[in-house]
Amino acid sequence: MAAAQGRLSDGADGMDDAEDTAQARGGGGGLPPAFRAAVDALRAARPRPQVEVEPTPAPQRLAPYAYALEAVVVDGEQELADGRLVLLHDPEGHDAWQGTFRLVTLVRAELEPEMAADPLLPEVCWSWLTGALQARGLAYGEPSGTITRAASHYFGGLAERPAASQIEIRASWTPREGLGGVPDTAAHLASWCDLLAQVAGLPPAGPGDASVVTLPQRRGPQSR
């Protein structure tokens, strides 16, 4: 999981526990009930077995309250994709979010160079994100993000290494709030895990749409 860690961090020291993190950002007083409920739902969620999820220190300058998870998609001993999901909360609301909650994510995986060269790959990857949310009937707004392809070629003392290509999805969206001003964060986490699995080339967890295309023959995230 270290491959994804730190990409969304602002460099500040984080804390694993959401209560401590919120107090560090908000100056004490405990967590807002809506944020506590949203975090509790994330902690209670159980993703598909191939997606291993655990808490990670949250960035501390993006919102008054934040909670973060990191995940890795595994197949046997191989890591196929990894990512980070951050839940942000501002009780006063945020004009850019058009709400009081925001979800921010980084997802990445290594590809075969031939796949990375597909000119339609960015559009397909973005459609996986929006499609994963829509497939679970989730209401959301203000989506934004970038799809980045990177290729590495090695020379000199590293010339024996094969060329490597990577896809990276950075995105954020506003989950619509439900009863008590709390979004269905567990369902959004499930959708995010669906996205991770799709990027990793895994088949759908249940009966899926035959038109959905995954990226097969994946290499795991490059070690650092």
C-alpha cells in the first residue's frame, strides 16, 4: 500500500484515529454528529475480499474534518492496483463542493505499454468512476478529476528493466446528503472498490454488465 500513500497528503503529520484528527484540526470539541456517522459507516463497510482497505493518516489542511482510507487490490501475492480515498467535511459548507462533504481519491495501476497507448484510455477510465457510482444508484454532484498516463524507459545501468506504463486517476465528487445530513459513505466506498477492481482487471463481484471493459494482464504497482 505504500505505493499510494502520501499522494494526497499535504505533508502535515496525520493521525490514524478520526477523533484525534478532527480535534487537531478543529481545536477540540469532538466530531460533528454527521461526520462521525459518515466515518462510522466507512469503518463498518466490508469490501470484496480482493480489496484490502485500512485507515491511513488524513491530510489536515483540506477541510476542518477529514478521514482517509488506503486500499490495495491483490490477486494471490500480486498487487494489481492501489489507491486512497479521503472523506472531507466542512459543517459550514463549501461553495466549490455545493455541499458539506467531499470525497477525494487517487487510484493507480501499472499497465502493459500497449494498453497505455490506447487513445481512448482516459475517457474509459473516467467512465469507470462515474459508472461505478451510477451502478449503485448513488446521487452525487460537482465531479472533477484528471486521468494521467506515464511511461518509464530505462537506460544505462537500468537498461535491463522492461519499459513500464502507469495509469493514475485523481478525482473528487460531492456525495449527496441523506437523513440527518449524512451521505451514504458505505455505498460510496463500495463504488470506489468497484473502480479499483475494474482498474485492476478483476471481473465484477456480482452479475455485471457485459459491456463493461476491464484492463487485463496487469502488473502490480512498481516498488519504491
